[in-house]
Amino acid sequence: MSTLSIWIVIVFCIGYFCIAIESLTKVNKSAVALLMFVATWTLFMLDPGSYVSGAVGQQVAQAVSEVIEHHLGSTSTTLFFLMGAMTIVELVDQNGGFNFVRDTLQTKSKKALLWRIAFMTFILSAILDNLTTSIVMIMILRKLVSDKNDRLIYAALVVIAANSGGAFSPIGDVTTIMLWNKGVITAAGVITEIFVPSLISMVIPAYILSLSLKGELTFTAEQAQTMAASDLTTGQRKTIFFLGVGGLVFVPIFKTITHLPPFVGILLVLGVLWTVTEVFYARLKAPEEKGAMQKRVSTMLARIDMSTILFFLGILMAVACLETIGVLTLLGQQLDVTFEGNHYLVTGIIGVLSSIVDNVPLVAGCMGMYPVQAAGDMAIDGIFWQLLAYCAGVGGSMLIIGSAAGVVVMGLEKITFGWYMKRITWIAFVGYLAGILSYWVERTLLF
């Protein structure tokens, strides 16, 4: 490895470390990610000819431009997908589309509520995404559970169930979206083979947590405050819900039929939902007075979390630089040599690492480390790629800071790092290992 390559890796590691300790430095990880992106590629340009083969003189600048544009195009497909999905979910939520979830969960039994929370979160996170599902479920829990200690247990389960549910769905987690966009997994393949391991990784922790809950809730769901009222009728809210959620489910089908990238399907759903809601709100007598303008797509687009979008842009492009200089390929070869090609061990370790640091750059790095092969573990829907989807998603549940769902729940419910590590980490780890074991059984006996 050249001296310049070493400096690029050092800059990346420093930036990665700063992202991991964001809570201590108080510097937004998006800012660090953007600096990583610019710094790594700036160093790259000090001697681009050593990395871009077949380019000399003036051709180097053109070749480098093509390389960066290629990676930017690949990254943009993920970003546009996220922006569209975030807007759709926000639109459904703001217009009361998730009210039915609260009604479905109503019960007096603590254990019954736990299982309803587990399966509802698991299903919703597969359809929507684990971050949004976690927010919705915590907001509903606050209306159903008054005891703080009990609610912490439910909240921890939400983190586990959300990550497990997102792992088997091509649209349930950022990492699965990345792998699906890259074409290393298919929607049918990951759903068919990762569903059971994901379910097991949720059911076992849910059972263990249920043992600590006894008795009935101190107040019934009927006494809970109602969700925020919507300006639309019940029929219109249901229409928005089915168009939004149904549209997200339709995206994999759209990709299969048209062979267009997934972000095109998301934009189709957003366009349809945008048109329908505009028609609904145009019929209100005084939408401005009722605050309906705040619930229209044009307003929601202005409230998109650009910080998150820029974080993904920065981190993915920084990883792309490492891929271009060949560092990731070298690392992948070293992992294979160390573990003698045992992809269960390699992906299992990646999953544990994803509980410590962000799983997005880990998965992005793996996509750069390993080339897709025509057959075997590294083929499309091969053992490695499917296990990577599972481990990177479910592994984040082992620490409260290991996933986007965990971080948002930590903030909403004021869960401490120590409490989660003492009470929940080992439970999540047991479920994680059980899921990997079940996948091995599937591959050995069924597939």
C-alpha cells in the first residue's frame, strides 16, 4: 500500500472515530462525513494516475471525473429513495393514517401488549423503515403505558423488533436498500430466506422480556388521549394510508416488472400520493385556517431531514474513495484469509461491529470489498450478501447507539447507555445468534 493510500485511510479512520463519538464531541456527524468525503478525494487527487489505470496526462482528469460521477450516481439512487420514502411516511403520519395502529394495540394485559407491540413493529418496519416505525410506536406507547419502568422495556423491544423487521425487507433498512440498489440481493430472495431468522431474532428477546412483565396496565387504552386530529375525513385518511403503505409494498413489484431502479418506483408513489392529497386539500373550505398547509407534500419537502441525507452522501462517497484506491479489496482478502473463507464468521463479526459504529459505512465498505460472483456464496442472493443484510440490521440492536432506531428511542425515552447494556444487550445478542443459526439450518436443509 502506498504512502498516499495510508494517509487516505488515516483521514477516513479519524473521521469515522469522530462520527462514533458524536455524543462527546457534540459535532454533528453529517458535518464530519462531508469533511471526510472532501478530504479523502482531495488526497486522492494528489496522485490520481496511480489509481486510475490507462489514463495519462490530460486524460487523468477526465478519468477521475468519470469515476466520481459513477459513484455519485450510485449514491444518489439511495438518497432519492430515502427522500421519497421519508416524505411518504411523514405524509401518512401527519394525516392520521397510523391511528389504526393505536386502536389495534388496545389491551389491559402487559404481556399481551408486549407481543402486539413486537409483531406490529416487526411488520411495520418491514413495510416502512425502522427509524420511522420506532418513532410511531414510541408515540403510541406513551398513550398506552403510564409506568416509566414498563415503558422502557417496551421501548427496548421496539428497537429490537424494528431492526429485525427491517433486515428481511428490501425497503426496511438503509443497509438493505443499499444492497438491493446495488443488485447483490433480490426482493424475493431476501424476504424468502431472511424472514425466519429475522423473526427468531425478535421472538426470543420478546419472550425473555415478557418474563419481567406481570399484571395489567394501570390505565386502559380507552383512557389514552386521542391522536392529533386530521382535517380530512376518515375515508380520505384511509385512502392516504393505503396509497402510501400500499405504494411502498408495490415498489419491489414495480422494479421486477419494469427493471427500473427502486428510487423510480418510490418517486412514482410519491407523485400519486402528492396528487391525491392536493385534490383532497383543495376541497377544504378554509385550509389555511385549519393548518392544512402544514400537512401538504410541498411543506413536508421543506422539512426533510437534510442532515441525514448529507450524512449518507458524505459517508458513502468517502467509502467510494477507499474502494477506488483498492483498500477495501485488500481488507476483504485479508478477512477471507484470516477466517478461511467462513462467511458466517465474517458477517457475524460485521454485525457485532455494527452495534458499535454506524452500519451504513460497514455495508458500503463490504460492497466495495467483495466482487459479485456468478455462483457460490458471493453470487446474487448468496450466503454472504443475505447474511450481511441480516447481521448489519439485527446486530445494531445489541447497543442502544448501534442503530438509527436505537438512537431515536434513546432520545425520546431518555434510555441510558448503561441501562440498555446491562438489561438488553445480552438478550439482543442471544436473538442475534439464534437467527444466524436458523439461517444455517435453512441453507443446510432447505436451500
